[in-house]
Amino acid sequence: MLLTEAAIRAECAQIIDPNTGLDLITANAVRAVGVDGQNAAIELQMGYPAKSEHPALIARISERLKSRLGAQAVSIHITTKIPAHKVQKELSPLPGVKNIIAIASGKGGVGKSTTAVNLALALAAEGAIVGILDADIYGPSQPRLLGLSGKPQVTGSNKLRPMEGYGLKTMSMGFMVDEATPVIWRGPMVMKALQQFFYDVEWGDLDFLVIDLPPGTGDAQLTLIQAVDLAGAVIVTTPQPVALADAVRGITMFRKLEVPLLGVIENMAYYELPDGTRDHVFGRDGGANTAKKYDTELLGQI
């Protein structure tokens, strides 16, 4: 069968992306097609970070073109261009930052900071440009989690340059004070510091800025939600009732403030024993049941 651009595009229209449910043509992922005899070259552009899935997609397309169109050699190059998701009204976007995702918990001690940094690292590993803002002024965790120390430098435009670790741009109060020094500030000072972390930091171009929020539903959370354009929020909880009750307050807060709730992550869901069995130390499926009750996604049980 003669290999043509039209034939290649017709075959791409039959390949469904399982993450979006759209075929490659409808998703506008096929940016260019080249044909040289029975050899094909295709340029794809995906709208979300999924670098680990690219080899499987390349194999699917290549096998289809060879079996159905008789292609002899298929060259496929995939790039990623992540769009900005603007959701809240009357808020100016942070310059250069496409999407801001808040990681929240109603209660402390549920592993929110660890979850936040691992989500940021996972997005970066999949091909996104990512920053993480440690918004817990009183108990900053990200410097230790990322193994970072020292003071941020000041740029020529009199802004702070984020520290970098494991490919993440990072800002935290932990860089400003000694680890053993408590931050003894009243609310207005905390609010001012948080605003400076957004607007006086040279974040540059980011696909995602992950915010590690302090626990609870107080002034710090409200200041951030009302000041910046959030693409969505994730609630982290553990399965026991005391954590779930606070998680529900977080869900209610985001919905009242019209921030899209991306879902719930149930942390410390179980302890895996050496023989492979699981011990549900803090109860079973508390986060899963809460996600179902409040009509949101269960993003994972860790």
C-alpha cells in the first residue's frame, strides 16, 4: 500500500490516548507528517507530562503503520507542551507560571509535605518544568526533604532566585532562618511573607508550581487561595476518623472558594509486611470512602 500523509493521519485517528480518551488527530497531537517512499516521520506534541509512556505510544504507532500501510521505517519524535488551566475569576496569573496546584491537609502529621514533594518530582520526571513553594512558614519541611541548605541569591531585579534540588525550583522559609530557630510571627507577617514568596521570587517559566500548604483551614490558606490563580487542589489524609474530619473541612473550604478539587490521596493507608500482606494500621479505606462521599477522585492509597 502506498504510504501517504493522508493515510498516516487516518491511522493516527484510530489510535486512542487512554489518558484523555481522544484519538491523536482529535487531540491535535499530530503536528507534522513527512513521507519519503515507504519511510515515515511524525512529530507529536502532547498536552500533559507523560514521558514514561512515550516509548509505548511510539511502538503502537510504528507497528500500526508497518502492518497496515507497509511502512519500512518509522521515526517518531514526541514533545510536551503543557497548557495553562485558568479557573478562578478576577485573579492575575503569576508571570511565567502556567498551573498552580495546592497540596493541602486539614490536619498536620498526615504526610502532606512528603506527598507534595513526591508529586512535584513525579511531574518533573514525566517531562514538566516544576517548582515547589513551601508555604508552611512555622514548620518548613522542603529544605530537609530535598537536601537543600544555604541562602537564596538576589537577582539584578531585586528578587530571590529559588534554590534548586532534584530538578525542582524551591522556595521556603527554611532557607531564611536557622533550622533550630522558631518563626514567632503574628498572622499579618505570615501573610506578607507568603505573598513575597509568590511575587518577589524569580520563578521563571514553570509548567507547574506545587504549593505545600500548612495544615488547617486558616488565614494562610485563605490568603493563598484568594491571591493566586489555582488550577486545583489535592487533599492528603490518613484513614483514621480524626484526620478525615479535618480533610472534609479542607474539601469544603476549596469548594466554597471555587477552587477545583482534583482529588484525595490517602496516605499511610496500610503497612506492607515482609510476606506481602497488608496491615491497615489506621483503619481501612477512610480516604477512599471520603472521596466517594464528596464526589471526588481517589488519586491513590499510599
